[in-house]
Amino acid sequence: MNTQQYVERGRRIFNMEIKELERVADSLNDSFHHAVELLKKTLEAKGKIVVVGIGKSGNIGHKIAATLNSTGSTAVVLNSQNALHGDLGILSDGDAVIALSYSGETTELLDLLPFIKRSHVSIIGITGKAQSTLETHSDATLLTEIQREACPLNLAPTSSSTAMLVMGDALAMVLLEARGFTEKDFSRFHPGGALGRALLTKVSDIMRSEEQMATISPEDTVHDALSAMSQARSGACVIQSDDGTLAGIFTHGDFARSFQENPDIGTQAVKHLMTANPVTLHSDSLAAEAVNTISSHRIDDIVVLDTEGKPVGLVDTQDFARLKLI
């Protein structure tokens, strides 16, 4: 089998699973709404979400629990093998159980259900089979029925496990929105890594200010702007009016474009070549917003303003990597 054949077969697996996911997405109904409300009610009452599954479903269950925890929805995994030997003590009245079984008839899980139901808990079943025993014992059922596995033998759990995983993601993300979970909440659970730094850090913590920020007046020349940028080791120069308000910004990019049209621009006033009304952020904005703003506007620098609208700093995209924000 040559390289292209491997690639084409790989794409075929992707397409097969995508089709199955689309089929599952189309089948969502009021049960999904009911499941979200049950989980939301549980968390509001200070209860927790207990996830249980066997085999591949158990592996998917670990990922669902991790996703729930990372978005502020307290979740634990109940080990099915140890459940009947003391681990059922993890259950408390008012909890919600997410039970996973594609067949809905997994013996180990069904053996647990009578004991789980002794506690006053809600049960959300994620299964591929309607009218299965799991659905019968569930307060809300999320069906992940597929027509075939992506496995060429139609045996190994592939499409079915992917459908369960995405159903868990959908449940967690809609629950996140229903609970009003914000970026600041998210940062509390992700203090490490680039994402955590971007969500915990403010623009005032990363901006260039004072001698690191090149600042001139509108009447100063292009030569003055280049000199100020060189001294501050910056790729942009903030243009500040006499009253301290922002007049514009002049960047190395602006210079390069203008120089191509007129090589003798050194003595021109920078006000004729600057970008008026540039993109700005307030100093108390989150660094994550700066990252998103620079990406969406496709710019390299953002002027930072204080509460009075006066420039107090400059955010340079080159600093993101150094500060490990990207």
C-alpha cells in the first residue's frame, strides 16, 4: 500500500466518523435539555456529578469527568470494579450520575444500578440503544446510536466511542453556558500553561511603558519617530497630543510603505503618515483579550489607555512568546 492509499484510507475514517456524529447531532431532543437541567440543579445544590462506565465507555467517562472539572462542574469517576466493595460511598443524596454503556446492557453497569438508585440521585444514561435497560433506569437518556463503526471489521469501538465523547463535550459546554461560567472562572482551574497566564494576566502586566514606549508629538518628524523607536527598541511609536490624549500610532510598517512611495519622508511631520484612531485596549483588560485583538485585527501593536483615555503603554506581539502567552 503506497503513501496516498494510506492517506485516503485515513480520510475515509474521518469522514465515516463525521457522518455518524452528524447523525447523532440531528437526533438530539428534549432529553438533552432535561439532562443539562438535572446537572445544573445538582451543582446549584452543591452536589457533584459521578461518572461511571465499563471498558471503552469507562475511558470516555474519564475524559468527560476531566472536561466537567476543568469547567467548574465538580465530577468524579466511580470505579465500577470497586463500586460494590466500598466505592459506592462516593455517592451522596442529591448527586447526579452519568452512566455510559453503548449497548445499554453492560452486565457490570446493570449490576450497579439498583445500588445507585438507593441513593436519591439523578441518572443520565448515555447509550446507543433506545429502550435498553440503561434507558429504562435513567431519568434522562442521551442516545448516541450509530449505523456502523469506522473499524473496517465494524467491531472495534470507534464511531460509537467518538459519539459518546462528543456527547459528553456537548453536555459539559452547554452546562458551562447555562451556569454562566466565565473566562475568569476558567482561569481559576487552569493556572498553569499559556492559557492560564493569558487569563490571569492583565494588559498592564505585559505592556511596554515609560522608557520602553516610544512617544512623540504629531509635529515631530518621521526621523524623530524612527529615533524614538530605536531608543525604545520598539516597532511602533505612540503619537500623543499636547493635552496627553492619543493622536495616533506610527509603526515600522507604516514607514516601510511610505518610504516606497517617497524615499525623502524623513523630514515630514509624522501626523501626515500616522494611523489615527488605532486599535486600543484599557490597561485593566486581560492579556487574553490582547492576544485575541492582535490576531483578529492582524496587527503587531496595540496602544494601551488609562481610565482617562490617555496612552500609558504599548503591547507588542513579539512579547507574547517571551511571556509564554502563546
